Amino acid sequence: MPNKSSIEILGVYTEADEEMAVATSGDQVRLRLKGVEEEDISVGFVLCSPKVPVHVVSVFEAQVAIIELKSLLSAGYSCVMHVHTAVEEVTFEVTGV
């Protein structure tokens, strides 16, 4: 995703280039791929099963745990959210009060 190209994974490796038999969610891995050129891959692309593609959304709802904030947080508050390689401007809204 998002170019919906079919590829083949020829190998899964640790960051130290040791081959792995299995990788699970959260593992940092390197992949050897067949069927795609390096210049066709961008930050944020997702590998997924062609039978169960990743859902794409333009809006999502999240619960946020505030660890430290030195200003008031209310509806309309704007900030920047970092999730993996994504960096997005977000605005807080009040819902379901």
C-alpha cells in the first residue's frame, strides 16, 4: 500500500542483517523484496495481505493520554502528532459529551 503492487518477500532480516524465520508486530526488520524497485517505495508505505488490505481513512478518533502540557487543552487546540513515520497537524474536538 498505497501503490497496490504485488511483491514477493525473499527474506526477513534483523537490523544486524541476521536472517529471521518470523517477525511479529513491532519488530524492526529489513526485507529483501522481489517485484518492486527501491525508488518506488516511500516512507509510510505498508506491506499487507492482498486478501486483507489495510484500511485507509481520512479521519480517526483517538483517546489521548497527556503526560505533560504547559498550556490549556480544549476544543480547537492544534498540535502536531507523530505516529511512526507520519507527522500530521491535528486539532482537538469535543465529541460525545
